[in-house]
Amino acid sequence: MRAHIEFLLVRYLDGKASDAERAQLSEYLASETDDAEWEGLIEELMMAEPETEDYTRRDFQPVLDGILKKKKVVRMKILRWAVAACIILLAGIGGYIVMMKEDGTTTVAETQVERFKNDVSPGSFRAKLTLADGTEVLLDTAMAGQIARQGGTIVKNENGELVYEAAKESAEMMYNTLTTARGESYHTKLSDGTKVYLNAGSSIRFPVAFIGNERRVEITGEAYFEVVHNEKMPFKVSVNGMEVHDLGTEFNVNAYSNEKAMVTTLLSGSAQVLRGNSVQLMAPGEQVEASQDKLTLVRGGDVDAATAWVKGVFRFNDIKIEALMRQMERWYDVQVVYEDKVNSHFIATIPRGTTLINALKILEQTGGVKFKVDKKIVTVFR
């Protein structure tokens, strides 16, 4: 829920929120939750996200006053986005740093407008739900209420989250599939209370109600799990010949087919990864890379970068341009081509709620790369 609120806040502050997203954010913030908690979330978000042209000198107090109409808001000290972030380009031994100035200018020449023939909107909360009988339901944040009944389970869409409520125990195993296209993201709460966040270009197939001695789901692409632990009925994730077994866990699985390895990142609890004859036990902060039948344990993995998408941001930490742009391709639903070889590594944090051109301008501040945008094609050059 927190990740979804952060996403909606970024969309709202970026001026990209739909009427449905604004109404949903208003409902969240008009809840009985303590004002200080919401103000703290906004302050944390402001400090965590990078400066872009759209956010320069933004006044956040009107945002609070406008949304929290049903509550008495304790006024907070206004924080500005100015000088809120820096992007570092690691190039050989030295580094290159670009800081956004308070007047919105930078130390690097402005991007030539003619290279950006059009802009591309960021992805949105949308998905396709395939019911047990093959019926397909298109989901978005505007849809609310009961969608279907699957056996003894009621399927509802609540506040942009697909919720499964097992009204009674079912003897029949029925499966649903939630699918996101490129440029889409969604999340669901399974019948056992487990929450699953689905990234762009991904899917999850799951029973509408869990019966038997295990809870097993199948995914493609990338998914983040907050598992409700049950020793008598362990939770298992299957993906392309690999399995992740929950041992009281919060974890992320990145298994896109165009990545060099499937990566499981553990945030809390413990987990077990199995592939072929290999088994690897994980502790919080560790990652397991699965390539063919080999499992490689990475201690001190970059948990923050691996799970940033759930919080509504891209977080790049010493990443190559190819890996970076694969994430852009999936979220903005674009095709990337390369005119030049770019050897630089990048460190940056970019809101996923911003448009493609704004994201690319942030990367261009490094001076190590340039882009062209023509319809759905992004060209990378030096």
C-alpha cells in the first residue's frame, strides 16, 4: 500500500495523475491515519527523489492543503526540490558530477529541442486479469468493486489493488492470471493475504484460494512479494525452472528473459532458492543470481536498487547504459537503438512518474550520453 501511495504522490506532483488517481490519493490521505505520518512520507519522498525541471521550487504546502480537505493539517516547513539530487557519472578513475541549481539551470549545456521530436508518458497502473474460464478483464485504478466470483472466492478491485477474499474453503483448484504489458504495473493481495507487486511486462498465475500443503504461484518478468508466513503451507514461487521458497519473507524476483540472470533479492526473513540440483539459503540483504543450473550468492547485494521500482523510482547504482535502458524500454514501452558505444556507468535516481524526456534529460546531465526520441524509438549516442 505504501509503495502505491508513493507512486500516486509522484504522479500528482508531476502533474500526470488521472482523475481516478487523484481521487484515490485523496481517499488515502483523508483516512484516519495521523497527519504527521503523511507529512513524513511526503518529506521523505521529497528528500529521496531527484531534482527535475518540473519540480524546481515547487511549493508542497498547497499540495497538502488541496488534498487533505477533510482533515486539519498541521502546517509543515516547506522543503524545496532545488539542489535535491546529483547524478554521478563514473568514467575510468575520475568522476563527473552535475548539480541542479536553484534557478533550474545546470552546469551542462541544455538539450537540443530538435532531438526530442515527441515525449512519451510513463507507465500506469493497468493490467489484464484472466479468470479460470478464460474471461479477460481489463483493470485500471478507476475500476472498483467486485469483479468476479471464482468458486468460493470473491475477486474485488479496491484502491487500485486486486483483492481475493476466500469466502469459504473450496475443494476445486481454480487459477487466475494477472498480466501487465510494457508500460503497465499492478499489484494484488492473494487469498492468504500475501501481497504481490507486478512490474511492467510481467505475469503471475495463482490459485484463487490455496488448498493442500503448499501455496505455489508462477511468474514471468519481475514481481515483489510480501508473504504472509505459514509453516504448515509454505509459499513457493516458480519461474523458468527456478523456485523460491518463503521462510518468512519479503523478496523480489527479477526474471526477465532479456536479462543475463534471474536475480532474487531478499529484504527480510529468509528464503531458499532452488534450481536443478543447486540449493541456496538467503539472509536479508543478499541476492542469488541464477544462470542455467548455477546459483551464485551475492552478499551485500544492492537491495535498494533492486526494489526501487516498487517505491515508484528508478535507482541506478554504477549501472551500464544497456541495463539501464532495458528498464526504460519496459516502463515507457519504447525501442532503444545504439548509434555509439557508451562505456560509462551511471548513478541516478529518477521518478518513474516522470515523462521519458525528463528522465533522459537527467541522464544527459552526466555529459556521457545523449538521446534522440522519435515516436517510440530512442536512439543512444555520445
